Amino acid sequence: MKSEMKNNQSPEINDEMIVSIVSLAATGVNGVARISLRITDEIMDKLYLASTIKGVKIAREPEGLMIWVYLITEPAVDIVKVSNAVQKKVKIAVESMAGFQVAAVNVRIEGSGI
């Protein structure tokens, strides 16, 4: 069952929409090849009270959304710079497009040059 997350601006924003925003923002950063599709996503979704869809995990906390994004980078990139850029771009995109406060964006590099 998909959980609906409400905000003050648009009551119809759900987890899948937020995941789409996160995915588009993250893959728009130079150095990101793609979102990592994790086999464990379905298992993790069962263990935690959070939504995990296609390499992006979202948890709703009192201080705002906690977002985890799992990436494959392009070869020979500065992982720290790419990770920082993804964090900033995802936070801005979700807050401006969905109207949710973002508490943290956690980036995990799953591989490079694949």
C-alpha cells in the first residue's frame, strides 16, 4: 500500500512523485551516470517504515523528509563533489517542486563507470 504524504501546497503529492523528482534531480548532476537499482529495496521497505523505490528511499520524520539516493557515477569523477552537488540539487528540487521540508539527503555511491 502506497503511503500518501501531505503538504500545505499540494495534497496529492505521493512517494512516487517525490522519487521521480529526486531521480530527475540526481541524474541531472554532471558525473552521475544513473540511479542504482538495488535488489534489497523491497526487503528494506519491509523492515523500515519508509518508502524505497528504485534506488531512492524516503522517510517522513518530524523535522522533514529523510532522503537516501543510491547512484552509479561516471568513470573518473570526484565522488565528493558529485555527492555534494546531488545533495544540494535534490534538496532544492524537492522543496521547491513538492513543497516538503527536506531534513537530509544521503548519497551512496554504489559503483562507478558501469
